[in-house]
Amino acid sequence: MPKESVWEKMQINDILVIDTIRRYSSETIYFKDKDSKFIWNNFEHARQLGVETPDELIGKTDFDFFPPEFAEKARAAEIEIMETGVPHLNILEELPLDEDNINYYYASKYPLYDKSGQIIGTWGISRNVTEQKRLEKELEFSVHKMERLARVDDLSGLYNRRYFYETLEKYASLYEKRKDGSTFALLVIDVDDMTHINDQYGQPNGDLVLKSVAEFCVANVRTEDTCFRTGGDEFAIVLLDIDKITAVGMAKKLVEQITGEPILLNGKREKITISAGLAVFDAGEPDLSDLLSRAERKLNKSKREGKNKVSF
């Protein structure tokens, strides 16, 4: 008498096979009728929905366990599957638990057929990937943090010198191609008498001055403009889509505001001033270094003429 194959034994003991899947599968498995009511669930699905046994789910729907928006989306997907016979595979589902926590699942839904080949409902399987998504988000955050650290100056919180040159090159290339005559301006800034401040009040207070100047820069530009710390006491601002008159006005306002608000250093209010040079990008310039050179020459002019001013 021939031996039974493994598959034949499984068919003979199909009840045991199904019960094993029902009890020990780590993925949720469920079957639904045409009204999206549960007709069979495994234990993992019962645990997910907070009930003791799968039998407690029979006759219930997603609306009994999930937020309305989630349940409505699931119902719409199941109606489409029953109408078309086309499964939905590996769909990422987000299940909000509260304001701060979300569970994530990769879910696949299929049409459920009877013996005659008629669709009588749907069935599905899903895998909890919340921990995977959490790790992905942590990795993404770490990558963004590393990218930011590579671009940002630790002391001032502004973008650093490296990113300053990247930004200038990007905008020079962009505005060179424009035909509407729009341009951008470069404002370079140097804190006056920084050596005296460090000698008189010490390095920590010197750092406080630099932080304050950085804050003034950010407070006096538009959202489309970008501020940089390019050296020890050197700063730069790139002003986009601006004409020279408007740029000069913004630069003068910055100089006046810094002068008008002394900084408390070792209990003494010290007047801080800056010198600045402004240059407007010309698409006809052969090299970006010409823009930098013009701005630096204007800055040196401000220094020579008594500081605390902007030259343009």
C-alpha cells in the first residue's frame, strides 16, 4: 500500500492545519462576507483588536474597532476588490492610536471565492511594521541631522561657510538663466572691534556678541533670504529677487538696529556695531568670485570710512 504524501496528510488533517495557522501565525488573517463582516479570524487578529478569542469577532466589522476614517477606507477597498476581482497588495496602512502614536501595517486584501468561483467576500493578511517604521524614521532623522550639522555653524545656528559657497553657486546658476531681469544681492558683514570685545570681556562674551548679531540678521530678513556665518566675526546674507534700492534699505536697517540695542556684557551695556558691503549679482559676470570681491571691497570701504555703516 503506497505511503501518503505530506500534502495528502495535510489534506486529511486540514482542520489541524487551519487551526495551527489560526493559533500561531504572527500575521493577522481574516475573512469577511460581502457586508465586510468578519466570518473567520486568527488569534493574532483578535489580539490586535483587543479581544480574547477570534470567535468574538464574528459578525463584527472594522467600524466596531477602528476610527471611522480608517474603517471607511477599508470598506471602500473591499467593495472595489469584490467588484473587480483585483487584489490590493502590500498597502501601507496607518492606524492612529492616539495623538502621539501610530501603528503601521503592510496589508494585502484579496477576493474570497466560493466553490463555484463566485466572489462572496474578501480576505486579507497584514503584518505589523510599526517598529520597522519607527527605526526608519529615527534613521531618517539622524541623516537629516547629520546633513544639517554639515551645513550649520554650531555657535550662531546660521549656515556655515561651506554651505554659503554652495548657495551662491546655486543662485548664480539659477539667475543667469532668467530672462525677466530679476537678480539677487549679497551682503557681507563684519563685527566692528571684535578683538577689543574679546580682550575686554573675554571669549564667552565675544561669543554672545556673535550670537546676538546672528539673531539680528535672521530677524531682519525675509523668509526667502538666507543668513550665514562665514568666519570668526564675519557674516553674509543672500537676498533673493531684490533690487539694489530695496537691498540697501534692508542693510541700513540692520546696521541701525544692531547699533541701537547695546548688549549686556559683564554687567555693562556695550554698543555693538557692524560694517557691511553690498553687491548685486550681474548675470554677465564671468566668475562668481567677482561678486564676492565687489562685496568685500564695499565692506572694506565701510571700515575705512569709520565703520558702523553699509557701502554699496
